[in-house]
Amino acid sequence: MPEPVPQEELPILEALVNIRNRLTALKKDRGEFIKPSDVNSLYQSVVKQVHKLNAVRDDTTTYNNRLDTTLADVFALLSLFFLTIGKTKDTPAVYSQIASMRQILNHMNESTVYNEGDLVPFRKRLAELRDIISRDAEAGKHPKALTKLLERQLNECDAIVKQLFDSLSVLSPELVPVHQKLITIRRQLVALAAKEGSHKAELKPLQEELRNIDSQRVDGKFLGPNGVVPASQAICSGLLEECFDISQEIKAHEDSKNVASSLKPIYDRLTDIRSELESLVLTHRWTLRETDLWNYSLSLQEIDKMRVDGKFVDSEGNKPEGQYVLLYLLRRCYGLIYRLLSSSEPVSEELIPIANKLNTVKKCLNEVLKYGGPFNARDLYPYQLALFQIDSMRKDGRFVGVDGSIPEGQGIIMANLNECHELVEMLKESMDEEETEYEEDEEYDDSDLTSEDDED
């Protein structure tokens, strides 16, 4: 249970609730682009409250009351706003990415289904986020309280990654290939369990692979060279048995629903969230405003909190069948949110339409250059027109926002714009070369005709 909020912290809580409401209202407003000035103003308001909070708290005590959960919500929302306005390399933008990463790592730790290849990208990304925080800290861009908070969260994620790596280190080298194969099969099985319809054709080869792996055991143990029994048998054997359990569950529900009726509402909700997130992954360049991910994160956290001892329960406290499916969907959704957060580009929402148009033009020009002519000046006209329209949007060489500010992403857009102009020039040169060759061929043909006439 959260602790009660002390009297001296109540004004701070009231101010933070007000800031959260303003952030939520700004998030819902789709009528105009989010202005960096609005985000910065709200951020400075939060910094002011953090300073007040530090003045009434000591560094040695761990606090967990309503103020802390509200502050976490505010930082999470602010982080998404920083991503939306293109400030992806600023310390506040890191908060939501760390939170998303921690959720995935906790689930990986709980499931024990991972290999070294799964962990390396997380370790690399944590190092990149740490560099962002360190750089901003050295420049004094943000309050020390925020830097300390994020460093503490980074350290927690690093500790989980280290723990996961350490658990893999006990695997005997002889069993690593078996372990990796079993993890791959398990993932295929839970993905299969989450799909509607019949799975007989897809399930059969997976069951065959499991039987082949099982046949390698002697008296229930995997053997190494010369019949030696390697250590860490329990990890691989437990994973093998779990794969058999999942395959049996899929088989048992082949002619019925994948999930027990008591868990169907959770299943339907997770399926809808997954579908929407997968759609965003495909269209995020055009349709995603990073603040939209807030509602998905809240929904997933609510579902995650329904679990008791890691399992979903019904109204009577029982643990119905279909647990693997729900956990797969939950973890899949967490993974999709992290993917969308980490793929956020350092371009302001206001400049995203221009960036998308340039990316499309550049892709088309590269295709034209790749496959070559014949083509003429008229073929290049649509691309030149598109570039002219984008060029005409600039004022004093820069793209200016509606409020007169200079949005983030100028460098990226200018680099793409210059590259498009270079591609057009390359196409013009190749077109000139083709015309020259054509003229030379005509002259050669004319000279042949002249010589034939002279002979006659």
C-alpha cells in the first residue's frame, strides 16, 4: 500500500496533479502541432516542484506515496512529449525508454526464456542512453535530481541485464546449441498458441523437433562428448518440458477457444492493443505521435497488475488455461512499444510531413537512378517540383514553425534535401550523356549514308 502523503508535500502533489492534467489535455489536442515552447514551460514547472520536493526530503530514505507515482506519470508523459518534438537526444526523452526497457527485462527474467543474442541489444542501448545523460549532466542542462533519478533507473536495468547474463554463464558450452534451439521453438509455440484457427500443419514439425531433442537425452540427461554429463541440465530439461506442455495445450484447444472463457476479456483487450501497435509499427512515420503510446502503456500496466504470482486468475482465484497465450500477448505489446520508442527520429512532429515527403522523393530518385533510362526532362519534373515546394517552405535557409520557432530536425531534413538535389543532378547528367550518344550515333549513320551516295 502507498504511504500517506505528508502535510508539507501536499502543495507539491497538487501542483504535479495540475501539471499532469495539462499534459494530458495537450496530448489529446490533435488540432495543432505540439509546440516546443509549451513542452519546455511544463518541464520547467516540473523542475521547480522537484527542487521543492528535494528541500523537504532526505536522500537516504526511500519514498513511495501518491506523490511519487504522480511524479513518475508526469516524467513519463514529458518524456513522450520530448520525443514528439524531436528532442530524442535530451535527458528527459530517455525516461520512457528506460521504463519500457525495464518492463521487458523484468518479463524476460521472469520467463527465463532468452539467449545472449536477446540481451546484447539491451546492453548496447543502455550504454547509449547513459552517454546522453552524462553529456547533458556535464553541460549542466538539467537539474541534478533528474540526472540522479535516471542514473538510478539505468543502474537497475544494468543490474537486471547482468543478472540475465550471469544466469546464462552457468550453461555448459555443450548445451548452448540445445538451449538456443529450445528458446526458438518455445517462441514459435507461444506465437502459434496466440493465433486463431487450426495449427496442425504448423504444430507437427515443432513437435518433431522437440522429440528429436528429447531423444538426445539418456536417462533424462543430455550428454556431452565421451558420455560426460554437462552441468546446467535443469535449465534445458525444464525448458524442454515447458515446450511439451505448451504444445499439448495447443493440441487440447485445437477445436475450441485458445483461452478459458474467464480470461477472454483480457485476451480480447490484449489482442486489440497488439493489433493497433503492429499497425503503428508499419505506419509510425505518418501516423504516430509518441504521446499516443501513453494510453497503451497504462492499459498494459493495468493488465500486468492483474496477475497473482505471475499468473492470471479468475473470480474464484483459480488459474485457468491460456496463461502462455496471455503472457505472450502482454510481452509482445511491451516489445512493440519499446520498438516504437527506440525508433523515434530526432525530428519535430511539425517537420515530420516534410521529412516523410523527402524520404519518398529520395527513394523514388534512387530507384530511377538504379534502373536507368531512357527518360527525359518531363520525367524528372514531378521530383523537381516536389523539391521546389519544400525549398520554398524555408525562411533564411531554415524551416520555421507556426509560432515562429525553429523545430528540431533541421540538419536531418537539410541533408536529405541536398541529397535529393544531388540525385536530380546525377540523373540530368546521365540524361545528357544519353542524348550525346544518340547524336553521335545519328552523325555516324549520316556519314555512312553519304559515303554510300558517293560510291554510287
